[in-house]
Amino acid sequence: MHSPHDASAHPTRSEDLLYSDYRRTEELGTLRQVARALAAETRPERVLETLCALSMVQARAGGAAVASISGDSGVYTAGTGKAASLLGVSFPLAGTFTGRVAAEHRALAFDSSAARTPFFATVITSLGVGPVLLIPLLANQQLFGVLSLVRDVGHPPFDRADEERLWVMADLAALALWKARLLEEAQSADAAKTSLLAMLSHELRTPLTALEGYGELLEDEILGPLSPEQRDVVTRLRTVGRHLGSLIEDILTYASLEADRLTVRSAPVRLDEVVDSLHPFLEPLAREKGIEFILAVEPGLPVLHTDEDKLRQVLLNLCQNAIKFTETGGVTLRVSRGSPAPDGGSAVRFAVRDTGIGIATADLPRLFRPFSQLEDVNARRHRGTGLGLYIARRVATLLGGRIEVVSRPGDGSLFTLVLPAQP
């Protein structure tokens, strides 16, 4: 039997090391969970709420709060436990421990009974608070606030291990806040860009409509007969005007899509009329490049119940894109009955085939990104907004359809819009 003083009755150094390793592994696992929880939040207020809840548990504290700093004052923007009542309370930083932590960017632990500042005397002490730990929220040299952790009167003070563990949590939260701020700034910039594009497009649409009207007067010889040369110039002007109009329409549609304001107004559509309406826009573009443009509509197609204007816009974008990248041969738009859908419903296929440069398989995923064009020698000669295919796919989805792509370099491309038809 071992005596009370036998060394084997006490933990060995090896056992101490094993226990230390176990505690370290447990803490790392906890911090990984904290990191995942904070990284999952994208709104600053949710990051702060999550930080307060998790840090209070990790610190075995009675409450946690975060004070946001603005100028020479602070305001509690998050709180839980005993500190929940501080939410919304503002205070001057001068002479406070929070102000000191914010200025010096270092942690501070103390007992509220030893604090003699007016703020602690009037607010903190009434909560029955004893030990306090304050930690700044810092990321990329920016201060996002001060985390406060409190324990009840009579509880042990915060030690060095508590401080180090909570520093890590504060750093993780500060990084999440920094990411959230960058996201907010990016979204704000996107909203401003979208608003500007919409405003400019509306302003351009009015004079362009007037130019289109004047061109129509000239082409119809309302103002007098035209010579063949004059008629050719007017035709070219009207072609350019239609192209500008389609660009403006794309920008307006993009702005509406980004703002989630694009609505679909469905009605029965006569497909032959929709396809015929494309000819004045597309045939001059093909003729100018010396290529063919062919329209073919299969007879006896089912009724299509959709938004006619948006259908026309998708087809224009697909056909214009095909003409743009076709130097020889031609472009064909063929409308036919599609294979039955899984639910038994019928479909209509609008297949745009070209004999252009084709697209590598690796480049296909980039086709439908906004403001994006594939880097190609021929592509650089035909710069556009880079919105056509992006808008086509987004609008096709709104119409309940999809766009399929088949292409290989040197063999041209086939873009097919598939829309459900009425049974």
C-alpha cells in the first residue's frame, strides 16, 4: 500500500502534460466553433450579439456588452446577461476605463468596487457587478468598439488565461466586423452604381426616342424625297439608333434586376409576330458584316404565355451576340417545339446558331457574368457592355425558362432559349 506521501499518489509530470494538452485541444476546438459562428454573420449587429453571448459563456461571466465609440462618447450597442440593461446607454469617454482601453488599445481588468468614476458609481455598481474585463475590438488598425465582461460580486477576478482566451475571441469578432463593413460599403457602392446607370439610361432614352422619330420621318420621305445615297445614310443612322436603344434597354434591365424591380407581365404571345419584329434590328447588323441572318419558325407551335417584351429582349441579345462574333457564314434563329418536360408539359425552343469563333469549354462558366467578355483577339474588336448574356439568362429564369449552350472553338456556337408552353 502506498503511503500518503508516496510520489505515485500524486500526478506525474507526464500526467500534467497530458492534462495540459487536453485543455489546449479543448480550447482550440471551442475557438474554432467561435470562429465559425462569427464568420457566419454578415451584419454588424448580429456579430456583436454573437460575440456577447459566446464570450459570456467562455469567460464564465454574468454579463457581456459592447460599447461602440464615436468621437468623445460611447454607446452600448449590444449586451446580454447582467449587461443587457446597458443596451442603448450612452456615456462620455473622458475619465472612464472604456475610454482608456479605446485610447490605449490594450485590455484592462479591475474590480468595480475599486472604481471611483461617476459612470461606474451610477450604472455598473447598481447591477451587482464585481470583477470587470475590458478588451478593445481591433482589426487592421481600426477600433470597432470595446468588449466588457462582468462577473458577480464575490466571484474570482479575470486572470491572464481569461484575458488571452477572450483576446482571441475579440480579434475574431473584430475581423468579422471589418468584413461586414467592407460588405456594406461594397453593397452601397453597387447600389449607387445601379442608381446612376438607371438615371443615365432614362436621360438618354428621351433624346434617342426623338432621334428615332426624326429618322423615321426621313426614311418615309415625309420631308421630301431622298437620293439613294441619302437613303443609305438614313438607314445606317436608324440601325445605329436601334443598337444604342438596345444598349440603353440592357442597362435599364440590369439596374432593375440588381434592384429586384423587374416584373413579368404574361399574356398569350404569337411567336411568328415576335420573330418578325426582330428583323429590322438584326438584318442590318448582319448585312453590314456581310453575313446571312435567317429566321425560321416551325408551323403549329403551342401557345406561349409569357412577357412578349422580355422574350424579344432575350432573343435580341442572343442574336446580337451571335452576329457580333461571326465574321463569315451566318446566324440562324430557329423556333421549334421542344421535348416534353418531366411534368409532361410542352416547351418551345429558340435556337440561335452561328458560324463564329466558338467558345472553349473552360470559358463557358464566364459567359453569363455581368460586365464580362472573354479575352480573345476577335472579341476585342467588338467591345460592348458585357451585359447581354447575363441579362438573357436572368430574364429567361424570370420567364420560367433556361438557356443552354453548346460550343467549340472554330465550330461556332448554339445558344438555345427553352420556355414552357401552355398545355
